[in-house]
Amino acid sequence: MKVICDRAALVDAVTLVGSVVVGRTPSPVLKCIHLKTEQGVLTLAATDLEVAIRLGIDAVDIESEGEVVVPADKLTQIVRACDDPTLTIEKDDHAVHIRGENSHFKVFGFDPREFPAVNGFGDASVTCTITGAGLATLISRTLFAAASEHSRYAINGVLFDRHGGKLRLVATDGRRLAMANGKCDGPEGDSSCIVPIKALSLVSKLLPHDETVVRIAITDNQIMVAVGEGETAPVLTSNLVEGAFPPFEDVIPKDQDKKGLFDAHALSSAVRRAALLTNEESRGVRMSFKDSTLTLTSRAPEMGEAEIQLAALDYTGDPLDIGFNPQYVTDALKVLDNDQVLIELKAPSKPGVLRIGTDFMYVLMPVNLQ
């Protein structure tokens, strides 16, 4: 095998594919990236046996066909450290050689036959299609709320729920729930699955924030996501999370009678400032809604107190005092690109809701400030 690659394209490809590789694994070959020349394209692939990414580079000159398996960390370090416009990758019987104009690296790899198969999208049955920008927005608005504790395995992922021309993503960690809605295209029918956190985080790295078409295929135990068309299109394949997603619709409040409309940026700033005087013992911020003013207060023993006032754009309902974890509030506000956000409340012990029209909803459990 001998191929001359555009270094910038190679850096981008190695960085994306290498993000799948885990630091600790009983199988050394899983710490590697598989490179193969085929049909004028250099294809790179990596997998941890749960998630896999495969993509191609066509900015190459293939002098002889072949395939190599190279440790991901060394390959990444080498291609980033070089500043040549092109790099030559060549394989002999014992090693992989990476050459620049004034540099030569000899890296020992593995037998390609030991590397697990990583398939492209191929003729997979498309469940739905969506734009890159649309899917990126849905992921950013939900992924942060997914549970990270391994004991809560059924919600260590994000629910993909497709009904006709609508795609809904839902994530929860038991203390908060984020739901985002978007439009999609595809054949008639409904489908639902739970996608692992790692897989969705990697998908977000692959997505361009534009109108590029993203194809999604869901089977009984896997999801495939292809970004764009052609042999070079990045394709992520992931196993699904087993189990049933919690009946989240049961926890969505239906009778909130206190509603405040706020400038999203001003609200985020006010919450961050109030959070400055909180600690592990007093992590809550009191939010007092009265007339058209929101007063945020916090208190930490041996530190002091803070009071921030913010004018509401609109408020309807009786006065109310309620406590929230400030980090959970700002987590939601920082992923929104809208100017205004609606807060809906019922009582100090009842969940609060943040909304942006029908596209986004965030349910948040209050904290006890006593």
C-alpha cells in the first residue's frame, strides 16, 4: 500500500475517527485506526465494539492499493505534528511508514485481518432524513440532560422518537428532562430507540450546521447515521441502549398557572451571578416571582449572600418563591439560540418548565431551600 494524502484532510479525518477509540481496552487492535484504499478513496475506520465511525478522503493519490492498522494515538500525534502539505503513507512487511518532506516515521501496526469489520451505510433502509443543522440543534438541546450514572442504564442515552414527519429527542437524569422537536422526512411509519450518550456526542462532531442531508437508519439493535452522500460520507454505527425509556410524559406538568417571559441572555446572566455565592451545602438559588420582577437570592454559610433583580417581559399569576439548582438552569439556557424563554410554574414543591414555543421544553425539579 502506498498513498499520498492531503495532510489537512488527513488531520480532520484522523481526529474524527480517533474520537471513537477508548484508552483502556483488553484488545490492542481496538486502540487503532484502520486505513484502506478503495475506488480512489482512503477510508478510515475505528470502533470500540459499541460505536464505530467510518469516513473517506478523496484528496489522495493512490499509488498502490492496500490496508493498514495503526495505533490511533501515534497516528494522530504524527499527522498533527507535521506541517507538510502532503504526507505519504506506505506499508511494508513489518511496519507502516509515514513520510513528509523532511521527516520519516516508522510505526508498528497490526494485521488488518484482526480489525473488526466496520460497515458503511450501504443499502441500509432509511428510517428518516433530516438536515445537519436540524439534528445538531436537537442533540445540543437534549444531550446535556442525559444521565451519566451507570446504575441508571435505561436512561444513559437519548430517546429518538420519530412519528411521521416529526423527530423528537428526549433525555432525562431523573432530576430534569429535556425534550426537543424537529422536522424530518422519510417513509411512512413510526420508530423509537434509545441512543447511547457517547454515540450522540460523536454524531454532533460529524454534523455540519447547514442543509446537508443526514440519513438515519434504525434496526432492532443498531442505529446508523450517514452525513451526506458518496463514498467519503461519514457514517456512525452504534448499538442501542437496551430497556424501556421512562414514561416521561407522565412527569410533564399540565396545569402551570404562573408564567413569566424573560430575555434568555439576561436570565442566564442573572442565574450565573446568583450562583456565585452558593456551595455544596447550599446549592439552590431562590427565585421569587412577583408582578413583573424576578428576584434571585442565594446564601452560603461563611461566604455571604447575593441578590439579583431581573425585569420580566411579562408575568401572569400570583407571587411565588421556588428554588432551583442554578447549574441545571444555565445548562438549558446556554444551548438555546432564542432571545426569549418562557418559565411556567405551579407551586414551590412542583416542577418548573422552560419552553421555547413547541420546539423545546425543559422540566426541572425544584430544590428544598429550608
